[in-house]
Amino acid sequence: MRAAGGDGIEALAWQAGPRQQAESLRMRVSARVLRDVCRTLRDHPDLRFDYPGDLCGTDLGSEIHLWYRLWSHEHGRSAIIDVILPSSDAVVPTVSDIWPGYDWHERECFDMLGVRFEGHPRDGDPARMRILLPEDWEGHPFRKDYQPVFSGDPLHGPQETN
Amino acid sequence: MAGSEAAQVRLEPDGGMTVNLGPQPPSTHGVLRLMVQLDGEYVRSCEPVIGYLHRGLERMFEARPYRQLVPFTDRLDYLASLNCNLAMSQAIERLGSVAVPERAQYIRVILCELNRLASHLVFFGTFAQDVGATTAFLYAFRERERILDLLEAMTGARLTYNWIRPGGVPADLPEGFAEGVLSFVRDLLKELPLYDRLLTNNPIFRMRTEGVGVISRDVAVAFGASGPVARGSGLSYDIRKTEPYEVYDRLDFDVPVYDEGDCMARYRVRMDEMCQSARILEQCFRDLPEGDIATKMPKVFRPPAGDAYSRTESPRGELSVYMRSDGSPNPQRVHVRAPSFVHLSMLPCLLRGVKLADVIAILGSLDTVLGEVDR
């Protein structure tokens, strides 16, 4: 693992699972080495994290925290990757080509938090990248500073922004 | 919700045709829209458009104290809302290291398996209807009605139960519940062979489902398929076995797996799972211990800062909740990983090259619920 990420891996530890389960691998990596780390996680015979579990982004104020969860069918254990990005420049390389299952998770994360996934097939086309919200929506509602603008008619939701 | 063209059908310059399915055709089991590019009768490409049921539930979770989160989860997968209640409650319990009494764990398993039966019966009825068999629906809903009556006697609701809560369950089993469930289970086990005669061995049904919508094992893994979709593709993956929660590790049940990967395999997995749920229910009532039904939770629950996640096997697959606390009474972030969302993301890959008529069969075999897709 260290070989794949070099100094981009900021923390790496085995930790106990939520219950009696096998322990899971938790690591904090920088966006720069994310793809190398992910490829190793998927392909290394001792790791083989072949199942894309989940992706969740959290707005922490000045930073955005991305949480990737993987599962290995072969070894029956989980891996969690934490990536911290600056809120002002939230860009991370895509992993949707490593695990196709991350395609929609990344689109949702962009839609809700405005994280850019560099190299995603729809990167650079915000209207097509949006997934749950209408394509002409403005802003990213899961940012803590997001201010919804209502038209005054709660049945029809936001009509115009500013 | 990308890609909005008003026209229902549009001719392309190269002779192809774009057909807009949805968002309200009866066969999508919810408000799903598919933009299908056709070449004659064959699908060239397909773009699912979702978000019509988006209510911003995850953001609403952030604005409420922990103990008020569970009622919202009823509106995720509304065909199996107890399973959603469980995933949310478990995440809260893990975040705050709350232990759940054993009796409550058994009651939770009973409730979840009943809800799984109800959900699979809906699948059985609606999937049959998707491919043109109308009778099965009446049988399925007759049986499901008995489950809903039982759950209504226990929880007071027929769909939005809100009955698995952080710490345990709010009340013990009502009088006559065990007898009611066990007699239902006995009747259901007698009914299932009838379903096989009615539908599974019907030649038209087999022609519509066998070899249709094949998902290879590799594709299922790469997309993160779980639940009956994964198990219909030869992947023995059931979170009740791989990461047992509640008391599933003490119960004896099998995980049905079929290798074919087609609509029939996914259908068979769900039918076999009904027998296994029946087995689990019988064991739960046999082993049900006496004791408390809930751990007392403080009025204002403040878990320590940190994050936690739960993984549960809902009728549709891996339903997982990620939760992050900053030490305040409200969660900082709650995220629901919905199996239907993941399975829908496979559609563009699955539908390439199939006939238009099979689109509905394939969609039906994924058994998606749009409530948890859109959240």
C-alpha cells in the first residue's frame, strides 16, 4: 500500500469492524494519489477490494470530506478511504473507471456538494452530471452555506435564484 | 435529472428513434423516466432520468435530532420500511455505542423478515404483470394483505411503520401475534408450490425471462450489485451472512444463489428467499427470549464526534447508512446507500442491444423502489 501511494497516504490502520466482523482497513489519502491507491486496493491479491460500496461527501466548512467504502468479496472485509479537499477547490480524480459502480455515486456527490470528479465521463458538463436535481439547478444544496431561494409559493419550490 | 426533451418520440437523422418512457408509466413501479434510443426494435442506448421523487431527505436528517430520524426512513423504501428503520437505527446505535436487548433484536428480525416477505410478494405480483401474467398479482396481494394485517396489529400502520427505533422497539409483540405469523407462514409454504405451477413453470413466462437481461458475475461485482440481483448472478453475497447483524448469526438459513444472471434467476432467488424467511421466522419464535425490548435513550442524544455506518440486507440488497456526528444533538451528515440506486445505474449497460419489450422485464427484475433511489 505504501508503495502505491508514497507520501500521499497520510494515515493507514486496521480497525475493528462495527461488531464481531472482520477488521476493516481505514486510510486517509490525498487526492493526488487516490487513483493509484484505488488500483492497488482493487488489484493486489491480498486486498482485492472489488465491490464499490458507497461514497459520501460531507461539508465540514472550509473542507470537504469524502468517504469511500469498499468491500472485498474474496477476503470478506471492508476498506474505508477518507479524502479531505479544500471547499474552495473541491476537485478529485474519478474512480468511476476503476469501479463502474462509482459513476452514479460521483454524480450524486457533484449534484449535492459540487465536488468535481476529474476524468468522469460527464465531467465539465454540469447539466448532464446532475442526477437527482433538475439540470438547470443552481448551487449544491448539501453545502452548509447553501441558501434555498423560494418563490414564495411552497408548492412550486424555487423559481428563480437571486 | 439530466436530459429533458418534451417529445415522447423523436426520429433521428440516421433512422434511429428516441422514445421517452415515463416518468409515469404503470410498469416502472414509481416515477422513473427512461430515454431509450432505438434502432428498429432494439435498444441502442438508454439514459435513466431520476430525481422525480427527490425530497432532500438527507438534508432534512441534518436538521433534526437523532431520535426524529427514523420516521423519514419509512419514505425511503416504502415497500420494506421496517428494513429502512433498522438501517437507520443501527447507524445511530453504533455512533453512540448503544447496546440493544436480545429480545428486541429477535423482534427486529421478525419484523424485517415479515417485511421482506411482503416486499417479495409485491415483486412476484408486479413482475408477473410486467411480463403479461395478471393472475399472480391477485394471489400475491391476498397473501401480502395478511402480513399487512399482522404488522398493523403490531405497529398501527400498514406501510409507514416507524417501529424499529434507536435502542430497540417501542412495544412488545401484541397478543396472538406469534400464532398469527406462524399460521401465515404455514399457509405461505403451502402456497409457494402453487405459485410455481401458476407462474414459474408457465412456458410464456419462461420465454419472457430466461436468457433475458443477463448480468455476468463480473459486471455485478464491478457495479456493486447486491441482494437478489447479485445472487442471481452467481455471487453468494448476503450481508446477513457476511457481516451478520442483530441475531442473524444464530439463525439457520440458506442463501439461494443462481448462476444464470437472467431475469429468471433473480426471480428464483426471491422465490427461494421467501422459504428462507419463513424458516427464520419459525426459529425466531422458537428462540425468542424474555427480557427488555429497548435500551432507554436520553431525551437529547449526543453521540461523541466521529462517524459510523450500518450495513443491512434489505429485500432489494445492501442498504447502508453512513452517519457523522460533531457532538451536537443533530447529525452532521447522514447518507443512505440505496440498493435500487446502484441497480438502476446498471441499466444503460444492461439494456444495450435488448428488445424494447424486454426493457420492462429487465427493469421489473431489478425490483427497484424509486423512494430510496431519489431520497
